[in-house]
Amino acid sequence: MIYWILFGAISLISYIVQRNLTKKFDRYSNVPLAANLRGCDIAARMLQQNGIQATIRPVDGTLTDFFNPADMSVNLSTPVFASSSIAAAAVAAHECGHAIQHKTRYSMLVLRTSLVPAVSFASKWVPWVLLAGILLVEAMPQLLLLGIGLFAITTLFSLVTLPVEIDASRRAIAWIEHSGIAQGGTLECAKDALRAAAYTYVVAALASLATLIYYILVYTRRN
Ligand SMILES: [Zn+2]
């Protein structure tokens, strides 16, 4: 019973944090930049100043922005790519923060990247192994143990993602401040938007950790 209350609370918090991010992003999308630079211009400037050659391209969706080290591309969602606002600047600079992490071989990003093959494998099998493990927990407890091992890989991944995301935002804010494209209240908006984004990663990591603990308890408390 207590687990279901816990999972209910986590789902509710995830929902609130996600909604908060969307709300803040919408609000700060209406805060113009004095320099009148679009997200793609911000990215081009930040990459160039850090000596990074990468393609900047628009992608569909909202908050779908990402840096792809495989083809060295900074992919910005259309509202970020084409508009001049503090929200667009914050997101574009954050993705460039990942490009700088890649260039400088930031240790947490290296660790995160090295986990990708194991996580892809684990994510594919973990629902089935856990389901079978729970159903057959009395007859074949090793199966649940295997599921827990696979799930732990995905939990580790979401924990390692945290410092990577926070560091990218830290680099973004430092660059925005240093370049002088936003000051005072406008800079605070950028900080607030990136903080809201970081909360979603914190909640995801906590949810994953709570789920892992739940499966461990199911395993240790079996008869
Ligand atoms: Zn990021």
C-alpha cells in the first residue's frame, strides 16, 4: 500500500515539475533579448567562441532540443531556433554547453556516454525480465535479481545525467552573463528557466531510484 502512495506522489510531482517547466518556458519566451539574437545566432556565437565546429539545425517539437556528438550537431526546436527571447537563448546556450563538455571530455559526460550501449540493452529487456521475475519470484528468484541488475543500470544512467545537465546549464549561464547578451532581471529569467529544466532530471532520477528500491524490497521480502 505504502508503495502505491509513494508512486502516486512521484507521478504527481513529475507532472507538476513538467508543467512548471512548460509554463516558465512559455513565460520567458515572451521576454525579448535586447541584442535581438535568435537561438541559432546564440548557438553560432557560443560555438565559435569556444572553437567548436558543429551544425546548428532546427528540429520539430517543443523542448526537443539536443546536442548530437555523433554528427556534431546542435539541434534546436523550432521556437528556440527562430525566436529571440531569453528562453531561446538559455536553451540554445545549454545545448552548446553539452558541445563544450564533449570537446573538453568532461568526465561525467564521458561516463554517461560509456553507459549508453548497456542502457540501450537494459531498457529493451528490463520490463519483460522484471515482469517475469515478479510472477516467478517464488520458483525462480534469480530472474528478479537479473531484472534488478538491469534496472540498476538505467538508474545509474539517470543519476549520472544529473551532473551533466546541471553543468551544461552552469556553462550556459556563465556564457550568457559573460557575453553581455542578458543582465539583471533578464539573466535571472534564464537562470530560472534552466533551474526548472534541471528539476525534471532530479525528479526522474529520484523516481528511478525509488522504483529500484521497490524491486529490491520485493526481492528481499519474498518468502
Ligand atoms: Zn541538456
